[in-house]
Amino acid sequence: MPQDKIFFCLFLLFAQLAFGQTRNIDSISSDADVETLMHSFGRFYQNFQIKAIAEFKEQMGDSVSCKCVADSLNITKAYYKADFDNNGLTDMLVTGGSGDVRIFIVMNLGNDSLKLHGMPRRSYGKCVFARIVNGNQIEYYDYKFRQGLIIEGSGTLTKTTLVYKSGAFIELNEHPKRYNIEKIEFDESSPWLNPVFKLVITKKRRVTFDAKYHNIGKRSLKIEDGEYMGQIDKGSYNALINLLNYIDFPILEDSYWVNWTDDPTSTLRITYNNGQVKEIEDYGMVGTCGLREVYRQIGDLRFSQKWRKQ
């Protein structure tokens, strides 16, 4: 074998060994290892820099520094390990970024498969905080806003306890209720080139889908604008119903806001228990972690189901 080919093969072997080691969460022991792991998730993470929350400078409009709050919560490191889904494999909570604090969870699904979850934010220019409690839960601190036009410095730092359930981190509900959900209506309207569509789902799993603009999925899968009909498969429907029951949708607020502009707005309208109606308007679509997962599941139906164009 020519010498240059031998060198190339050795280089590939070394790269595979090094990459495989950094993808093994148990072997990670330094900030540099974590950065290498984050960079492996693709081009959007190539510039990710690990940083503890306490290292972020005081944000404009905050009465206390990020460090002060982080210290009070005993958040001293930029990454922590845990087993969030109780599958016997090590997962990891990571913080970093060059501007605002960004918090990610790396889930170890086994067989060398990792999945990256970005924690939602409702605030721009403010620190958010996350720490592990009770072994595998996340105590998450983010800002809550009540109006569409946000004055700098407004908002309340709120705490929620998140658990990993059905493939997502959502608010813990120790006593979920069961509602008779009769109809689900979902509208998403967006500025610029974001998707605009409406889905209406009945109790018999029948669904109408009005694809208005820019309904583009993974691998550039595009749905032509127009009206469609179909029937959701049982698995997807039951997963959505179970999630809505778990997040106890009737007790959620009627509106949510982020403190920036030019983001999508969703309206979720649920008819349940003999005609009762709960409607939630969400500017930014991160009102709660549970709602964000509801929106994801509904949005995914556009590309996972079979449709008949009307």
C-alpha cells in the first residue's frame, strides 16, 4: 500500500477513535471534551463555547448579576451528568454561549446514539438557570412575561421542575388528570419565511390541514399550499392526547409572550368535557416546555401523515 494511503488510513482511524471517545459521555472529563462533543452535533454548534452561568456578565436591566443567582443556586460548573430517563446511561446538562446563556441537554439513547435538546427561553438579554435535583429532574429558572410589548427589565424569574417524558423535557405533574378531549384546533402564523398553517383534529382522529405558506420539513420536504384531509394514526393521536392530559392544559394561562419581536404566534384551542373550551395564544411558542412539545408533535403531523388534497 502506498505510504500516503497508509498515513490517510491511520489518520481516519485516529479521528474515529478520538470522535468516538468524545461521544462517550462517561469518558468526558473536561470543558474541552464537552466543547468537542457539542461541535459534533453539526455546523450550528461549531462555535459553541462552554461557560458556567456565573461567568456571564450582569445583564442590562437585572437588579442582580447572573453570578449572584447562580451562586445562590449552587450552580458552579458548566456541565453536570445525570441519568434523566432512567435507562442506565449517562446524560449531560451543558451551559455556554457567547452572548446569552444557552442550556442544552445531551441524552444518551444507547448504541452510540445521542440526542441534543435545547432548553427554551422566553427572555432576551437575561440569564436563565438550570440545576439537577432529585437525581434526574431539572429545576429550571426562566423569565415570564405578560404583555406583548416588553419594557427592558420587566419580567419575573420563575421556577419550574422538568422531567424527561415521552422524548422531551416537560413540567412535572405528579397528579395528571384525564379529560375527554373532543377537538383540537391549532393555528400557527409566522413572519418572514416561517410556516403558516392550521390543523383541526377530531376525536375520531380525522383531521383537516390548511397549508398556507412555507410548510417545509426535514430534508427539504415541502407540502404544497392548499387544503388537505386525512386520519391520524393511533400512536401519534394517543401520544398527543396523553401529553395534553399530562400538562393539565385547562389550568395553563390564556396567553404567553417572549420579550422580542418577529417570532411566530400560535393559537391552541381545545374543546373538551362536553363543550368546554380552552384557548391559549402563545407569541414565541415557548409558553411552557409542555406546550412547546405539543406544538412540535402537532407540527410533525404535517409530514408524518397521509393526506388527500381537497
